[in-house]
Amino acid sequence: MSTNFSSFKWGACQDDMDAAEVVSRYARGERDFHEVNLNGISLWKVNLREADLSGADLIGADLSEANLSGANLSGANLTGANLYRANLIDAKLIMAILRGTNLEQAELIKANLSGAQLRWINLSGANLSGANLSGVNLVDAKLNEVILRGANLKRAKIKIDQLDLADLNLSWTIMPDGTIHN
């Protein structure tokens, strides 16, 4: 399933919802929350597995310890959001805006973050094994003890010389120049 980003109206969300409404609709089987306004919402420890949140406004939202595995967050704005210890395994975050987002200790195994905006992001202790980070800017990211085993960093901007490589697991990672780190 591909996402057509030309239809996104950046910053123009269709509905405002509160946490109770999101949880209630999800419990009734609804998964389509694309382009909704969830600005500043608290969804701590909420299960939104496989939800479609593409293009959603999640600026400053608290999604710490939330289950977003398999969710589609492509084109979503998560600026300043808290996703501490969130489960984002197999999530789609293509072209998402994650500036200043806290993803400390988050599980992003096989997540697709290609083209996402990651300035000032905190990925300390996060597991990005097998994640697609192609074309992202990690220059100002906090990467302490991040796991990048098998991740795709092709065309990514990263300052290797500023990293403590002892803290990183880079085995089988595709580096920005296309080489594979062993």
C-alpha cells in the first residue's frame, strides 16, 4: 500500500479529537484517524496498533509507552511529542516531522523513517534495528546507546566523528555512502 503525499495538506487537519474519543473509536474498531488534530493530546500507554494517523497533527502529544506498532504516521507532525518507550515496530513515519521529539528507548524495529525530519530528536537507547533512515538528517540527534543493527542510513546526514561508536550497534548497517558496516 503506498501513500500519496501530494494529497496531504500540511498543517490542515480535518477533525479535533480528545483522548477519550480516540480510545473509544479505536475500541469500536475504527483505525482511520488520518489528518486529525491531536495537538497536545495525552495518549500515554494507549494501544493504537495499525492505526492510520497519516498527516495527523500530534504536536506536543504525549504518546509515551503507546503501542503504535504497524501504525501509519507518514506525513504526521510530531514536533516536540513524547514517545518515550513507545512501540513503533514496523511503523511508517515516511516524511513525518519529528523535530525535537523524544523517542528515548523507543522500539523502532523495521520502522520506515525515510525522508523524515529528525532535527534535535532524542533517540537515546532506541532500537532501530532494520529501520529505514534513508535521506534523514541525524546531525543534531541524540544517539547515545542507539541500536542501528541492519538499519539503512543511505544518504543520511550523520556526524560519525561526534559519536561514541562503542555505544552504537552498527552491525550490517547500510552507511550514508552505501557501504555495509560489519
